[in-house]
Amino acid sequence: MESICRVVRSTIVWLWAFLWFCCNGPFALGQPAAAGRASQQSQGHPDSVLLLLKREHAEAVQKNDMRGAGITLQQMGQICFNQGHYAQALDFYLNADKLFDDLKAADLLAGNLNEMGELYYFNKQPLKARTLFNKALTLYREKQDRKGQAVVLGNIGRLYEKYKRYDSAFYYQNQALNCYRGLGNKTGKARIYENLGSIYEDLGKYDSAYVCFHTSLQLYQKDRNESGSIEVVNNLGDILRKTGKYKESIGLSKRAFTLATQTGNMYQLASACRDLGKAYQLMNQLDSAYHYLELSRRYSLDVYSRESINQTAFLQVLYDMNKKSEEIVHLNAIRKTNRIIALAVGTVLVLLVILAFMIFSRQRLKIRDQRILAGQKESIYEAQKELMELEIQNKRLQEESLKHQLDLKGKELSTHTLNLIRNNQLLESLRNTLQEMIKDEKRDQKKQMQQLIQQINQSFNHDQHWKEFTAAFEQVHQSFFDSLKRHNADLTAADLRLIALLKINLDSRDISTLLGISQDSLRVARHRLRKKLNVEQGDNLASFIQRI
């Protein structure tokens, strides 16, 4: 009886081993076809497009359509490249490159090489980028594809411009322009003229740059390319501003702002507002400059917020794709297991024949599981690394925003100070005039003028103006008064006002005007303040305050 039980237990163990081997070993069945195909791409929803292309790729592989599989891999690489995921994009490009090379599809291979060249260009690897561009250009020339040649030549020109080799940049951009002219391609010509304008701008040849940008704009408008037109209008406004034509520059920048508003292009809105702010600042119209620079900052933050949301959704899709692939494999394994269980019931006797083979199979499964585990750990590590990089970028942008806010507060403090100086100068002028009039007027008039002078004297220390100045000062120089009180806690309000004015580097004449006192009274006040702060003999009072 005991021996029969051992035989039964052994048979059950081998049966389950056989089932596991059939599910995961070399006899496992193929995966089911993917449901649905991606019909078109959408720039606004890269995560959704990536999922559709992933299904398309699975269908192409199942149908053994290696050309379609390569095209979908290339498109997925392009989406990842546009989203800034260069490592994932390069992986898709390399897989597509292998398929196109095996198929000897020169046109597709050339396009893929050109896109990989752009990837290396944006990753600041010019030698690799140029090598890939050269290979793509050779293939396009062999196929006599002039449009493909024009695209690659333009990219090579941009590469030389990036590294300030302007003669070579002009040469390749003009070659690309000749190709587009032969094809009658307006958008292509417009793009090259825009590139030529950028080179002239780098060289400081603004007249030539303006001509190129203007030609580019005309071509974009003829081809009804709104996105290209907005960018070129912005460039034209930038050239006019650099050449001192501020009013014309503002007109073009406002035109770009209107076009960007109509098309909902937030990036170009931010760029147009930034250019308007610079132009108004150069014209010394500071209110308008501040208005548009603030709008630019808001639009930039909006663009950044939207990009952050899209990046988060895109990362989630990449993670979900890997996770769903694992779930599909697992579900397929369960389905195969159930199918094989029904078959295995009638094949128990065959287990004795495959006994020797099972030892090898177990070892193989163990190695495969280890590889899967290592791959999962690597995927998790890459995802964590990308999230950390995104967080670092967020903190960097936050620091830049805080710095910008501090600069604005500094400007606001300067404005308050200037207003106080002008107000007190005006009041002092009126007071001096009235004092001169008192000497020649009658008694009743003298009394009225003296009352007016008394009111002017009172306005020299108007609390509201000082409150606004103090609020702006504390925002720029945070914790300054707290540090000051550690030197002397008995400082009066007048002492604090004098210290604040010395902190912002005002000269003695402006300080006396703001405080409504004479130069002699100011010297006395400074002497008393030195004693209160225990400033050593020979040490400059203003330098001592700057160190606090």
C-alpha cells in the first residue's frame, strides 16, 4: 500500500512538472492577435498614440509583417524622442533599424538613420549625429529621393550652426534650399530660410537675417502653415528690437501674440510676451514691460505644468505597457495550462519517457526566471531614475521662479524709494518757496502759509508711504530687521528707517530728502546710530550695515 502511494505521489509531481514545462518551455503556443489598430497619431495625446502603436506592432509581428513592425517601432521611437525619453527612443530606433536593414528597405532605413542622427544631435554627440546623417544622405542619393536629401542636408546645416561652423552651415542649408526649390516645396523652403535667418542672426547680420525671416514668413503663409508663421513673426520682431526699431518690433510681437492666441500655442504666447516685455523695457515703459514679462512667466508656468502632466501620463503609460505585457503573458500561461491539463490527463504514461528531459527543463526555467527578475529590477531602476531627474528639473525651475520673484521685488523696492524721493523733493521745493513768500506777504497771509508749511512738514513722515516701503524692503531683505535687533533691541522707528535707506545704498542727499532733515541733522543721526550699534572707530557705518 505504501509503495502504491509513493507511485501516485511521484506521478502527480511529474504531471505538474510536465504542465509547467509545456506552458513555458519550447512547446508553448503563440500569443493571440492584438485587438484593434492605431489609425492615426495625435500630438496632443502621446500616451494614447503609444498604446495604439504598441497594439499595431503586436499585430504586425503576429502577421509576420516585418515592414509594418519596423514602421511602428520607428513611430514609437519618434514619440519617445519628442517627449524627451531618449534612451527608450533609441531602443525603438535600433530595433527598427535592424528590421529595415534585414528587409533592405533603403528608404525606410534612411529615414530612421536621420531620426537617430537628430537624437544624437539633441544629446550633444555631434560626431555620431554626423555619421548617421551621412549614411542617410548616401541612401537617399542612391534612391534619388530629393526630399529626403533636403531634410538631411538641413539637419547637417543645423549641426554645423550649433557648433558655430557657419561657412559649412551656409553650404549645407543652401544645398537643402536648392533641393526644395526643385521640388516646389514651400514649407521646406520656408524652414531653410528660417535656418539661414538664424545663422545670420548669430553672426550679427541683422539685415540679412530680416530678409531671410521675411521670405520664410511669406512661404509659410502661402502654404497656410500657422505654427511656422507664428515662430517667424516672433523672430522678425526680435530682429527689429535688436536693431533699435522698438515700435515696429512691438507691432510684430503683438501680431505673433494674436496668432498664438488664436491657435492656442502657449509656448509661442510666452515667447511673444517675453519679446514685448523686452521691447517696452528698452523704451523705458516699465509698466508695460512688467505686464508682458509677468504674462510670459504665467504662460511659461502653464506650459511647464502641461508638459509635466503629459510627462507623468506618458511615464505611466510606459509602466502600464510593461505591466500589461506581463499580465498578458501570465494570462496566456494560465490559458495554455488549462488547455494542456486536459491533454495531460491522457498522457500520464508518456511522463516516464520524458523523465530525463525534465531535469534540463527545470534548470532552463530557473535561468529564465532569474533573467526575468533581473529585467524587472532594471526596468524599476530606470523608472526611478527618470522620476528623480524629473523631480530635480522641477526643483531647478522652482528656484529660477523664486529668483525671478526676488528680482521683481527688488524693482518694486526701487520704485517705492524713487516715489518717496520725488514726493519729498516736491514738498521741500514747495516749503522753500512758501518760506520765501512769507517774507513779503501780509500778516494774515503769513499765518495761512505757515499752516501750509506745517502740513508739508507733517507729510514728510507720512506713515502710509513708509509702510509700503517697509513691506517691500522686508520682502527683498528677509530677516534683516531680526538680525539687526540682535545688535541693539532699543532702536527707534527713525533709526530703522535710516538703516533701511543705508542698506539700499542711497546717498546722503537722497536720505536727507526722504527723512525731511538737513545734511547736518543727518550727520548727527548717523553719529548717534554708530553709538547704538557699537560700530568701531574707523569702520564705515554703511559697510557695517551691508554685512548684517
